Amino acid sequence: MYIVAFGASGQVGRHFVVQAARRGHQVLAVVRAPVNYDLSPEQGPRVRQRLGDVQDGAFVSEAVRGADVVWSGLGLKRKSGHPWAALASPPDLASQATGHILVAMSAHGVRRLAAISTAGAAEAHGKMNLLMRILVAMSNVGAGYRDLARMEVLLRQSDREWIAVRPTRLTDGPATGRVRVLPGGEFAINASIPRADVAGYMLDQIERPHFDLQLPTITVT
């Protein structure tokens, strides 16, 4: 399968590209210039890299051409891990790029899109605990939630087959293989999932003839 991966240099994206190559897929790893993203020897000849701006519709269209499926790990970045840190990316990065991706997919006949959202996004806001709702409302963490909510609206309005995976708090470490989908999207305050497990779950979905769900909330703990 030929997968075009946007956000390939991100913390989930790096896991996704490596795992996809291990499984025998061909991957175009799309990264934002001038991000320094070195292809690891483990990825080998199955992975190619393309630098460009995901806010440039013409670039996105050219990148998407010929794909069997598109994967997106795009999301807002802050200048530090502090919740009130200034944004290091435009506040509509994921939603604007997803709009370009969907237009490109329609133009080139690409049917399937798998994207990362977040647990508690959009209509699932009430599933978050009170402390997290306050943090989202008062800090720059909320900018990311609002951007992903706009992204989900675009997906719902599209005629493509899509999945927007909503992971709980992301952690580092190896994949556990114990991913579970939370019924109703309810999740505990301490719920978390390794980024490697998110990548693996999304690859599992991509390899199915059809996605199981459109908005699964996933966790390990």
C-alpha cells in the first residue's frame, strides 16, 4: 500500500512511518520545511521524504497524487510544554491542512483518510474531567482542541471515507499492543496511551477494507 503521511516528523508520525515500513508499505513522509527530519536506516527504501508547507494547497495536491490512503498526524505546536506557552504554529494548522488534503483527495480519487484528533474534542468535551475542561478553556491547550474540532467538522462534511482517532493522554515508551476503544468516549483522568500504540492502531485500521469507527476514543490505561 502507498501511504502519504503528513506530520511524519511528529512524535506519533515517527512511530507511524517506521511501523508502516516494517509492515511492507511504501510511505511518502511529508514534513514541514525546514524541519530537520532524518530517515532512519530502519525505514529503508520503502520511505521517501518530501519537504513542504501543508498550508499550500498546490503542494498538498501534488503530494497526495497516487496515494492509496492518506494519514495525518498534524496538530498545533507550542513553544514549550507549558500550557500557556505561545503557539509555534498557526492556530488553524490542522483544520486548514485537512481542508487542502480533502480537496486533493477528491481531485485525485483518493478515498481514505486517517487522522489524529484527541480525546474530549468537539462534542466529546463533556467527557473530560473538570480540571481538564478548565485547562482547555483557560490555556493555549484549548487552541489545539478548537483546531481539531474544526478539522472534525470538515471530515464530517466530506464524501471521503475517514477516521479521526481520539487518543487519551499521549506518552512515550514502546507499544503495548493493548489498545482498547472506550465505549461512549468516556475516559478516566489518568487514562493514557503510548504514541507507538496510536500509530499501530491506525495502521491496523488502514489495513482493513473499511474503518471500524469514525471517531474512536482509544487508550491503554
